[in-house]
Amino acid sequence: MTLVVGIIAKNGIVIAADSRMSAQITSNDTVQKIFKLNNHNAVGMSGDGTLGIHFLEVISGGLVYDDGIVDLVEQIRGLGKEKFEEYFSHQQPKDRPALTFLIAGYTKSGEPRIYQLSSNDNFVPRPSSTGFNCIGVPYFADYLLNRFYQSEISMQQAQVLAAFCIKETESQSHGVGGEIKIASFSETNIYTELPAITVSKIKDQCSSFHILNRNKFYPEDISEDDTPSTDAIKGPVV
């Protein structure tokens, strides 16, 4: 399983992912799931990881970036359809391996965008309308992002929020785990992956956040006439 998170900040784009690949009897916590396409475009992937890496290796050399991310995702859509038909023409679409991409970058006019493309629906590009997107195991992250994301978030705050989403998902899903990888870029600053020591500090910061104060639900003594406190659920300040 996988969690890839993309967040549009006021001064750039953040993309982050876990590094766990799970099989029936083994797991690997060192898998790279986010990649630089060029200095100002990035991709994360979930699904059949080995197939995804090969696909990116095959297509990346021929991609053209001059016309922005809208044109870029159309290029990837066409190549995705072409390659899946070439590789899996012997299989019905429902039986083919699943592969999903989260692609982040800038339009020709400088607007940040995040798109999702999935083999399940023939790689139709779906732009995010919320300023963020998640692929893989998105349920907890979607909840947290809908609750805490603001369009004025800084890139540094977005890095923390992305890591928090991954850590919370890991606590609930054994398919997500391993080291967290975080990268950021903007229209002017090139794609850069954060060093491990910086990610470690961000994870430590996330550990101080509490969505739920359990003591509010389980006080030492409660009578039938007591009214539940309205501050039972508290969110992190990111």
C-alpha cells in the first residue's frame, strides 16, 4: 500500500510519500514513490510500483515541459493508454495491474496544479479543486487535509502537514510506513528533496500534535447529568 500527498502552498508545492512496499509475506520500507520529472514538475505513484518505475523510465526522456502541466498530463495520459494497451492487450481492463499517478506542477501562466491519473479509468486527468490530493490509502489524509488545509499555508507548514497525514495513516494502516520522503519546488525554485535529518525533525514536531484528547471522553467521574465537553476534539496547529 502507499500514501502520496500533494499540497499547494502559497509559495510552492509539496509532495510527500511513505516508503513501504507490502507483499503477502514480506515488506520493504525503502521504496521511492516520489520523483522529479524536471525542475518544476514532480510525480508520485501508487499501485504496481515496479511497473510504475519502468513506465516513468520509458516515457520521461520524451516528455516536453514547455507548455506547462496541462499539456504534460495530456502527454502522460496518451502514453499511459498506449503502453497499457501494448503491455496488457491479452487482459481485460479490470484484470490489468492498477497504477495511479499524482502529478504536480505549474501551468504556462504560472498557476500551481495537482492532477490524478489512474489506469483504472484510462488515465483520464483529474485536477484537484481543493489545493491538495492524495493517492494510495487516502482516507485519513483526506479527512485531515479537509480539516486543516488553508490556501495561505506556507511551504514549510505544508511539509509538516503532509508528514502528519502520513504518520496518522501509518498508525491506522500497516500498509503505510517506512521513511517519509518529502520534496518541494515552486515556479522559481527547483525540485528538492528534504534531507533525512530535516524530515526527522518534522516527524518529531508531528508527534506533539493531538487530534483527540481522550481524557475529555473518559473523565475520572461522570454523572448522568453531566454534559459532554464541547472541546473534546482538538486539532493540531500546523
